[in-house]
Amino acid sequence: MRRKLRINGHSHLLPYPEQIPQFMKDKGIFWVDKDRKFMLQKDWSRPVTDSSFFLNEKLEWMERNKIDHAVVLNLSQLYGNGLRVEEMKKALRFQNDFNAQVQHDNPSKFTCGFVVHPGFVRGALWEIERCVEELGMQLLCLPTHYMDTIGTWRCIFDEENEPIFEMASKYNLAVEVHPYDGEKFIKLENTAWRFHLIWMLAQCADAYHFLTLNGYADKFPNMRTCFAHGGQLAQINLGRRIQGFDGRPDLFEGKVHPRKSVGHKNIFFDTLVHDTGSLKLVVENQSSKQVVMGLDDPYPLGEMESESQSSYPGKILDLAKERKILTAEECDQIWEDNVLQWLYGEDEESKAKMVKRILGE
């Protein structure tokens, strides 16, 4: 019997500074300084907190932590919100081509996602087609919220975006929903990291609210959606949403009851919730089958090696085993089977190919 694989379902990768086209820096869209110390945008910078933000260092980090394969999402800074259309197209295309190249050059190590801008649905459909048909990509990355063409912020699961979900279902795509840009539409001062620590989780809960109310998990049966960071506030918020739906049916005409989506086979959540109490709630609400491993490496809010937190990649599952929240078998499934299920659904042939690819067979 072969060993179980350790697949990380939520990872990020920065291009090396020299891989980023000059126009990205000229327009202030996104770049990395030549010393690889900061990622930057116009009026924004963030320290590069770990060398494994970059490809070769990431491969070493994976080797050291016995991680067989990683699902690389797009960079949140490249959702393209608020950019002029042509700049947005070029920036997103750069991100998608970069991720496609990483996947193409390292097929045993990486499955990479591609991103589209929902504010321009027709263009988004063309880009999905290009990424799937020409670049061989199977994971669509979407923001929880985006800015439409008239500058209004909307939830990704707006009915206007149904053509995107229809195409995702047609191509049997996995979808990752990830929060960002909260400070652009939540009118609060950006202090004490509040948008990453609190509002990102609220953004995930909001997106989950509309995915379930619109019944999209059933309406688009071959699209499987995973929520970043365990959809953490969506878990504790379930009772309130159910009571709201039952108590004010006049506000939910034509919508689907929240209960219908709980534990749905097409809705997944990653493990990146930082404590076993939260993980227990995800497992009790959704069942362990809907949970995938997510390290969010190499960000400081990811599950990284950290002395101050006595942390390491995979710690939360080890603790969950110790505390009888999960069995050893369930943990193995979260590392492998559930990630493959999210990525490929009922396509057993693709799952088997993926396993062979990872094992180098």
C-alpha cells in the first residue's frame, strides 16, 4: 500500500523581482524590490517575511517539511480592482502566465490557480477558456468581493456572475474564494491589522452567505468551491443566518435555505483557522470530508515554523488528533483525498494521474 501524500491546498508564490515586467512597476501595480525584502504597490509595501515566497526556496521548504505538493493560489494583490481595463488585463495575464509556467515546469510539485476579474464577465470567460484550454489549469481563483465597472463593490456570488460559474461547472473546475481589499470599501482606519485579522473572515462569511442563498452548489454541480481560512466566521454564524432566514422570510424570497448547503459535497473549507476549537466547529458543521489542508504559507498568518507560536506546518492536525477532534485516517484524508476531491470532483482518472505525477511514476 502506498504512503499517503501531504498536499497543501493553500499556498502562495512570489515571482523573483526580475520576472516581473517593467510596466507593473511603472504603473505602481505590483513589484518586488531587487533585494527581495519587500513586495510593493503604489503607496503600499509589505515585508517578504520568509525566503520560501520564491520558487527554489519554496521547494527546499517543502522538502524540509515533507510536503509532497502544493496548490498555489494567485496573489491577492493581483485581483485588479480599481485598475484601468487594459492595465488590469495585462496584470492578470502576467499572473496567470507565471502560475502556468510554474505548474508546467514543476508538475510533481505544484498545481497553480488562475484569476479573472468578475467586473468584466465576457473578458473573464475568454480568460477562463484560455487558461483551461491552452495552459492546462484547473483551479479558478476568485476574490470574495470585487469592484464593478461603475465603482460599486459587490460580492463574488452576485447573480451577474452566473456565466462564470456556468463555465467553471462546464470545465469541472475547482474554485478558491479568497478575501482581500477590505480596506477599500469598509470605512475604517487601517490599523492593528484589523482587515487581515477580522474583516477578511467576515468577507469569507459574506461570500458563503450568497453562495448558499443562491443555491450555487447545486445549480452548478461540477464546480467545487473552497473558502480560504476555514470560512471561519461563516461557521459560528450559521445559527444566526438560519434564524434570520426563518424569522424574516420576506427578505429571502426566491432564495435557498442556509441549511441546504451545510456539509454540501461541493463546498470545502481549509484548515487555516489557527486553533482546534475553531477546527472542531468546521468539522462538526461541515464534516471532515469537506475540509482540505491549507497552510497559507509563507505569510506570517500561515502555518509556518514559528518559535513564538511553537508552530510548524501541520501542527493543527496533530493537535486535533491529540484532542480526539479528528482520527489519524481523517487527517490523512484532509492532507490528500479531500484536496484531490476538491480539485477533480468525480474525475477519478485525473485524480489517479495527479497521484502518479506527484510520486514521479
